[in-house]
Amino acid sequence: MTGSAAVPVYGDHPSRAAILSELHARPFATMDTPRRVLHFAYTTDAGQASSAADALAAFCSQRSLPAPASNARHHRVSIQGAILRFERHSEFCTYSWEFDAAAGADDAPFRPAAREFAKLMNLLPQPGPLMVAIDLHLVKAAKVTDSLETLFGVANLAASQVEDNAAILATDFRSDPDGFVKLLILDEHLTSAKAGALVQRALEIETYRTFALLGLPEAQTLSPSIRKIELQLPWLMQQMQATEGFEANRKLLSRLTELAAELEGGAAGSLFRFGATRAYDDLVRLRLEAIGEKALPGQTTLSGFLSRRLAPAIRTCVSTEERQANLSRKLARAAQLLRTRVDIDLESQNQELLRAMNERAQVQLRLQQTVEGLSVAAVSYYVLGLLGYLFKAWKDAGGGPDPVISTALALPLVVIGVALAVRRVRRGHYEKKT
């Protein structure tokens, strides 16, 4: 034996590296107070997300900064006194610009205005439509003299004690004149690690909350169509009970099929959006649980605010999806019942058609038999006429039998022979057909 054993080498699963790296895809960054973070989220498809990553790589290369890998889903780089964090998600990309005290992020909440910092975002091309813009300010609680009501107003203020009373998170979930939703974190005794985690979770709450609401316009658009189908289905069921006959049932089945196609088209188009809405809503709830909210005296918590404002929209999406599923099942059952009636009517028509065809075949057979009988008689008549001439000629020649008697004796033989010949011809014709 040697002093050291060889390290075994195994063939990795193709997805092993991606799965292992996913656990560390979005690590919390430590953060010291004060900090100002401008967070942007743009809706993107696969092509736009790839173009955004390429644009960021070119941006970094031009400035001799570390560039992201071609398939990187996140990247963090320092530029012009700020830190830029880029992330790719399933249907959006985010850019988070972090500014410290040296870059102008002082302890005066939301001063200077966010537009002074947002100019850096113009250095990069916009990858898609803007969906989220957040102005988050992390400041020391002791240095803030303005009340939360002064900063956000009373009507829409939501504030909670978070991270085991180490900070206060406040917002009004409203867009300011510059287009940013303001989030304020008052640091009472946060560590750098907890501050970084809280900032990221607060940004995710607002981002996921916004994307969860994307399902609401879809539900509102589909609702009239679903309602129309809900009203027409009972009428069609009544028509099913009142009408009879193949043609009437076929028309009802055609209308049911049109309604089912319309419903399934809407359901297929909204399948991803409603599924994403549920997923984003779950993520919002998980992030709210993670920050450990506690109520402040006289204030509405973030969870309480969102339960009143966000939950109805989520329920609308869920309800719309359930209505689609229920209607789809009802339409399928109604169509199956009606299709059964159409099949029964069609079978009855087929039976009548077969019966009529059988009767026509029998008539044709009898007519054929009659024609065959007449044919035998006609052919036999002509054959006997020829034989009569033959016997008469033989008699006139002086030695033949009586023509009348000879013709009479030949009659049975001629008739039988002609009948057999006609039968043979008919049989040969039948065998050719089969």
C-alpha cells in the first residue's frame, strides 16, 4: 500500500454544478449604516435577459471591471463610488445600486432626491419595460428627527419592528413624483450581516409584491368572457332538454365546442400568469415571516397592510382560475352528454339508412329474378323458333320427323339449357364483383 490513496473520480450529473451553485446564487451582502439603495426591475424574456447580461459584460469590459460569465445569473461590481448588483430571474432582471456615506447617502431620509443617484442607470441600456423602482434608505434611527407620519403620511403608512427589535421598516407602497416606492429602515442596533439581509428581503418584498399583482389585469380582462360563458351554459343545458333530433343536437354541440375553445384559450393564456401570481404571493409571505415583524403602537404592520390590499387581488386571480377550471369541467360534461345524444341520433339514422338499403336490395333482387325469368322465356322462344325452322326443313327434305312434335319435345331441354346458361352467367358476374 502507498502512503496516500488516490482520490476517486466520478462522472457528475449535468445539473450538479447548477444545483449546488443555486444555494449560493443570491447571498446576503454585509451592509453598514447609512446606505442608499436604488433598485430597478425590468420585465424580460429569455432574449432580453441574455442581451442585458451581454450589455453588462461589455459595460464592465470597457471600464476594466470584472465582467460576468456568459451564463451568470448574478453579478456584483463596484463602479464610480457605488456597488451595482445585477440579477436574472425567470421573467425579469434587477439592477441594485448601493451608495454609502461617501457617495452621498447621509442620515437624512431620502435626501438628496433619488433622481440624483438614478443617473447611473442611464449608463446601461434598458433591457425591457420598467416594472419596479425602489428607493431604500438605511439610516440610524437616532439621527432621524422626522416622524414616520411626516415622511410617508398617515393614510398609507405601514411600519413594523423587525429583526428582534433591531430595526424599524416603514413604507407607504406608493410611487413618489420621481416614480420610486420609498422604503425606510431605521437601524437601532443591526449588525452588518443582519442589515444586508434585511435590505435584500425588503427589496424582495416590494419586487415580488409588484409582480404578484400582474395577474390582476389578466383576471379583470378574462372576467367578462368567463361571465358570458357562465350565463350561456345554463341556457344551453335547457336547450338540450327541450330539443330533439340530430340537427338540433349538432348545432348545440357546435356552440358548446365554441364556448369550450374560448374558455380554454383564455385559460392557456393565463396559466403562467396566475401560477406566477401564486408563487410571488408565497414569496412575499415567506419574506415577511423572515424579517420577524412586530407591531408598533398605533401603526399598521406591513403584513396587515398587504393582507388588506394585496390579498383581495390574489384572491381575484385564484377565483378566476378556479372559475375557469370549474367551467371547463362543466363544459366537458355537457359536451359529452350532447355528443352521446348526437351519436345515438346518428346510429338511428344509420339504422334507417341500412334498413332502406336492405329494402332496395330486396326489390332489386326480385326485379332481377323477374328479368332473368323473362330472359329465359325470351331466349327459349327464339331458340325453339330456330329449331322449328330446322325441323321443318328436315321434314321437307323428305325424312324428318314432324316439326311440331319435335319442337314440343325439345321445349323442356331448351328451357332448362337456357336457364342453366343464364344462371352460370349470373354466377360468373357475381364472382367477378366479389
